[in-house]
Amino acid sequence: MKARSPRSPLRRRLALLAVVFVLGVSTACSATSDGGSVSVLASWTDAEGEAFHQVLQAFEDETHITVDYQGTRALDQVLAADLQRGTAPDIAVLPSPGSLAGYVRRHELQPLGFLERQAEDFYGKQWVSLQRVGEQQLYSVAVKADLKSEIWYHPPALPGAKPTTWPQLLNLAEHQSANGGTPWCLGLAAPPVSGWPGTDWIEDILLHSAGPAAYRQWAAGTLPWTSPQVRQAWLDWGALVVHPGGIDGGAPAALLTDFGDAGRPLFTDPPGCLMEHEGSFVMSSYQAMRTGTGQAPRPGTDYDFFRFPGPPVSVVSADLAGMFHDTPQSRRLMEFLVTPEAQRIWPGIASASAFSASAKVGQSVYGDPVKRKVAEALTGQSQVCFDASDLMPAAMTGAFYRAVLEYVNDPGQLDTLLSRLEDTRRAVPRSEWLDVPCGQ
């Protein structure tokens, strides 16, 4: 028998490297199958929570990272308590750029430099500019977006050409009233933030009458509430809506009606009101209602919208994801959220009314022509501006909400209300205001 020759030093080193490689592959496979976890806090519960869960489930399936999700309507309060205890989530999805900016100022949010190029490619220049919320660095990405410059209507009750100017809208409402109809559906109740649907009206009127530059100054706290432009926006809203016969049920009903129920009279026979100014998220509410025949309203047939009359510029809102803990799992989820694959999931749910701020998700994901029209407005060439009350400091936003309720209850006190709002503006430190230009 031939004797086995001893291993040379080189062969021993190669054998050792092979063992190390096998162990490394084994460890990597183990990390892939058990990739750790990431905690997420957002405001979505019930049907919205289930929809977002589908997005997170796709992430878990792809990465094997476990997501610990908490949905709560008391988002700001829960997040503040978590931060105080030192148990902040890894990622939080915030509906207000103003509150997000506060976390940036307190150095609680992590910059997203690793996402800059991906975000610019995915969203485009206009939406990336908005998502910076006045900062040089990127601190958030839009999980979903909503269009707010819309007026919804029941097509059988409102045939013909739709208004494209403010005088045409006034004439249409006056014509409806003269013929025994009630022009507007309005619900201002939304505890604990009742009044915000009225702020959307004021924002749209000011943006389309005074222009993006004045709108930016107002949102940034440099245009007084007592200025002619702002005062006129309130007066215009009052002339259109806040007058006898303008609102379904009158002012008392508007103050008590939940914003999600305000559109029900659109579908009664005969209609109790003919138009509603509301964001694109209202489509979910419409789908849960019933027409006079007992059927669910159909997009395009039973409900549709026309753009707010005036120049081609729109108020938008967005749910923005920010990162409180910079971990590999957090980064991986943030990267996943900024992909067409992730952002097609929620809009692809037929019963949902979710929209992406990116044109890269494609129009085919939106299941009906009304949704596709919303998506085109959000991602097309027309200019978009963030909801002003979402940009304002919390004290200013709260005062704005309350002023809307008081104005609807008693329009004659407008100048007193504007003076109070101006006092609040002056009392808020300049450091708390955001200067966010409209998208370019």
C-alpha cells in the first residue's frame, strides 16, 4: 500500500478556507431566514391597517425580516410617550410634515442619505422637493399620497360641462339653489381634530386665487391672517358655502356630521346635496355607501370629480415614513417602501383609495378611470403644494380648526376670528414654522 503523503502548508490553508467559506455561507443563510425585526408605528387601523399589512407582508416574504406593526389613531400621543420612555419605533409613518419636522429639529429622526438617489429616481424632482419639508437632507419618503383639490359629484344629477373658473362655480351653486337643490355636502366633525375639512376649503381657495407664492408665505407664517388675500379666501368660502341653503342641513348639521358621512346625500333619490369638496381618500367612504337602488356607488357612473376651478395647481397631502433608529432592518424596509413593487400593493386593492406619489407604479394598477384621473393629477406635470395646515405648527393648526367651526356657526365674527389667528401666528416662535415651496 502506498503511504499517504502529508498535507502541504498550502493545502492545509486551502482546506481551512473552505471550512470558513462553508461556515460563512451557513451563517448567511441563517441570517436570510432569520433577518431580525423592525418596528413600525402608523395611524392605519381596520381596513387601512389590513391594507398596509399586505405591504409589510410582502416585505417579510422578500427579506425574512419580521415587522412589529402598531396602528393607532392617537399616533402623535403614542409616539411622544414612546420617545419619552426611550422606546421609539424604528420607523413611524406621519400624516403631518409639520410634526415630522419637529422630530428633525430635536434630532430624533435619522437622515436618509442612503435613499437620496433612489428617492429622486422613484418620485421625481417635484415630490422629492416636497418630502424634504424644508430641510437640505431627506428625512422622509411618501408611503402614499392624496389629492385634495377636487370637487366630487353624482354624474346623473350634474350633467354638462363643469366649472373651470371661480365665477363659474359660484354660478353653478346659485343655479342649483334657485332650482330647489342644495349645492354642498359638508361634514366638519372629526374628533379630536374637527374642523379640518373646512381648512381644506380655505387652502384651496387661497392657492387658486392668490397663487403659490402667497400660499407658501401663509403656510410659512409670513403672510398675516388679517391680510387681504387670506381674508378674501374666507369671504369667498362663506359666499359659496356658509350661507342659508348652501349646505345640506345647514350649519348645525355641518358641525355635527362626520366628514366621512357627509357625502351620503349625494346618492339619495333625489340627492340631498350635489357636490362635495374632499380629498381622494373619500372614495373609500363612497364605496361603503348605497345609492337609491341599494347598490354600492360605482366610480365614473355614480361618483366622479372635477378639479378645483382655477390655475392648474393642486393641494396634496402625504403619509411620510421617517426613521428613528438606523438599523440594517430599518434601512431595508425604507428601501423597500421606495419601490414600484411595494407601492403597487395598496393601490391595487379594489376597495382601497390609496395612491402613490410616483408615476413609476404605472396607471394599470388603478382599477377604475376615476382613480386613474387622481393618479394622473398627483404625478403629472401640474404643480402641487402640501396642505398648509399640515405644515403649520401644532398651535396654529389647532387654532385654524377651531376658527373654521366658529366661522360656520357665526360668519359675522370673521374679523374677530382672523385677529385671534393672527395673535397665534405672532406667538409661535419662528423656529417652529416650515418654509416648504410648492413642487416645481
